[in-house]
Amino acid sequence: MRRPATAAPFVIGTVLAGTLLLTGCGGSASAESGGRAELSVNSSYMPQPVSDSMAAGFLTIVNKGDAKDELTSVTSDAAGDVTVHETVGGAMRQVDRLAVPAHGRLVFRSGGNHLMFDELKRRPAQGQTVTVDLHFAKSGDLRVEMPVKSATYNPATGH
């Protein structure tokens, strides 16, 4: 005759081993499904506007994470509206979002992707900063202090 007491530890051990195995698989599945984006911003600047109502902004968004994200909008107290533009084949167009690839960057530069500040509330002058909030689909918001440079500033030369 079998005693049920000896079967109980075997069943419990099997259930625990199965649970640990499934937990381990769950962790792997999470990593394989993309992980998280790790966003930061560098090289931000705004050339001093030549217009009282419009300005452009440039920066680089770096993603050191395992998942892509998307820049969905930009806001700033300095302007009534900030829009995101991409330039493809020399043609500029406003877009609703731009991808920030995993382990990659999204670059905004003169002649390429850029931010357009419309309805400026004040005309930023060289030496001041403009605060910008970048809104992302998954990562939340990033606040950036964008220094205002000379109207002819070129980051390659520093002038």
C-alpha cells in the first residue's frame, strides 16, 4: 500500500520546478520582446530667430535601450505651436511622429529633420535658453534646455 505522504513532496517539488522554469521563460520572453528605450538628448540648440514669429530647433535624441520609441509631439512655453518636420529628398513636410530606433539616434539638423516653433511668444536672443518638452509614445516626456546660438551657428565649426 502506498502512503500519500511520500507523493506530496514529489508533487510539490515538481510544481515548484515548473514554476521556476516558467518564470525563467517569462523573463527571457520579456527581453526578447524588446525591453525598454533609454532616451537622452544632446547637441540641442536654436539659431537666434530672424523672424519675430518663427524659429527652428535642432537636437539629437539617443536611444541606448533595446526597444524603439517614437517622438509624438513637442511643446514649449516659448511658442504657441511646435511641429516636427522631416526632410526627404529636399522636400520638407510636417509629421505626426518620428521613430527613435533601438540602439540608435534621431537627428534634427539644418537641412534635415527639424523642429519648427510657430507663434513665438518672445523672440529668443543669443545666450538665452528655450525649454522644450519632448513627448514619446512609450518613454514619457523629456525636458530639454535648448541654448540659443547665433543665427549663423554651425555645430561643425562651433560658430
